[in-house]
Amino acid sequence: MKSIPTKKVLAKSYLDHIAEAGCDEAGRGCLAGPVFAAAVILPKDFYHPLLNDSKKLTCNQRELLRKVIEKEAVAWAVATASAKEIDRVNILNASILAMHRALEQLNPAPEHIIVDGNRFHKFKDVPHVCVVGGDGKYASIAAASVLAKTYRDHHMLELAKECPGYGWEKNMAYPTKAHKEAIEKLGVTIHHRLSFGFNGKFADSKQHAKEE
């Protein structure tokens, strides 16, 4: 008899009996737009069968989970770091900056933080742990990944209306072939991350001169 695969159950927390926030970001590898980050404190008994790393979910599943997380979380927040901030401090530091901004909004404040990835800067005096692949291991990080991803996607859909021709409504500003070809044809926008290079093409863009 063929065995039926069991649904993966994410760990509820790294440390028990304290207010623990999971953190994740979305848009780190994109060529344009802000990087988004979320911080989420879940109830100790929280469970949803769909919850997982947002990259493994469909758009509809993420939107469904976003509503559940926002309703049932003890606390949640989403924050950003702009393209200009990314250019100024680099994408890693900007991602962490956005996480700090999200953490700052949480009420109650977290007593412990778990972060997806292997790099983080200390937030106040709150202890933290970095977990590689954490969005597929811990529920609160997975929840943060869902919020960061859905909020960023919604933002890029709005920017796509402002800057037609780059396909952001489909590629969300990731470095797809269509996005790169649009940059070749149209130049860059005020929303592009100039520090990402594009083989020097930024210097020739008329839109480069525009300021937010």
C-alpha cells in the first residue's frame, strides 16, 4: 500500500513561554522597488495547514494566509527600506533595517527574535537567533514571509501602473529577461536600485535625473 505523505508541521517557536517574533524579508533580489520586511508574533497554539515558506505557496494561498495571520497574530507589522536606502547602505543592511522597523512597531514588544537567514544586527537588547531556511521551519518566520511577500507584491502592482513597460505586474521587479530588456529599451526609473549595476546602463538613463 502506498503511504500518504503527511503535511509538514512547522515548529511553533524556538523558545517557549515568551513573546517570540519571527522576521523575514521579500524583494531582496529584485532590481527595483523597496525591500519589504515583516515581524510576527503568533499565539502559542497557532496552526494552519497551508502555512509554509511563501515561495512554496500560490498567490491565492498567500492572500488567504495573510488574512488569517493579520486576524489571529498576537502582533504583526510590515515595514520597508527604499531603493535609495538600498543604494546607500546595501541590500543586506537595508533588509535588516526594514526588519528593525517592523519589530519597532510590535505591541507587545518581542522578548526573543528568530530571523530567516544567517545575518542580522542586534535589535535593542532583545536576543535573536538566525535560522537558515527558517521560513520553512518556524511558523512565525513563515508568517512573516507571507506578509512581506504579499505586501510587496501589492506595492509592485501599483508601481507597475506608474511605470508601464517593465512588466512589474508579472515579474515583481525580479531580474527576468523581460525586465532586463525593458531596461535596455526604456532606461531605469526612480524606483530602480542603481547600485545593482546593470553594466553601466544607469548612467545613460534620462529618468535617472528624476528625483522622488
